[in-house]
Amino acid sequence: MDKIEVGEIFTISDENGQEMEVEVLATAEAEGNSYAAVSFVEDLEEETEEDIDVFFLKLDEDGDFAPIESDEEFKKISAVFDEMIDKE
């Protein structure tokens, strides 16, 4: 995977091996890494007033999505995406 594009849909597996589709809502670069803010496609397709769950994934050196492992990294990338939202 060379570049992540907003709107792309990917299948990811949870720790139990259950596959779920996620859609890329935004992308960002931080500290030399690529990140994506994603949400479950099923949640996005539901017409509801409830908030949707958004989570962040990192593009690893093999070009695959990987979870963010540390609280410190999560806080940094959350701040990057928050700043992007504030600019819009």
C-alpha cells in the first residue's frame, strides 16, 4: 500500500480474528509515520444522530495497518487530527 486515500475501505481483523470493514475518514503524517482516522463502515451507513466511533491506525513499514501501541503516540496523533478538524 503506497498511500492511504480518504474514502478507501479496508478490511481489518480484531484480536479474535473477526473481520470488519473500516473507511478512511482522514489521513495525516506525523514524526515520519502515516496515520489514518477510520470508522466502521456499518456505523457510517446507519442514519443516526449518535456519535460514530473513530479510531486511529498507523501504516507500518510493510504498508499494513497497525494499531497504535502507546498512550503517548495516541495522544500525539489525536492532537494532530484535532488540529486538522479545528482548521476546517
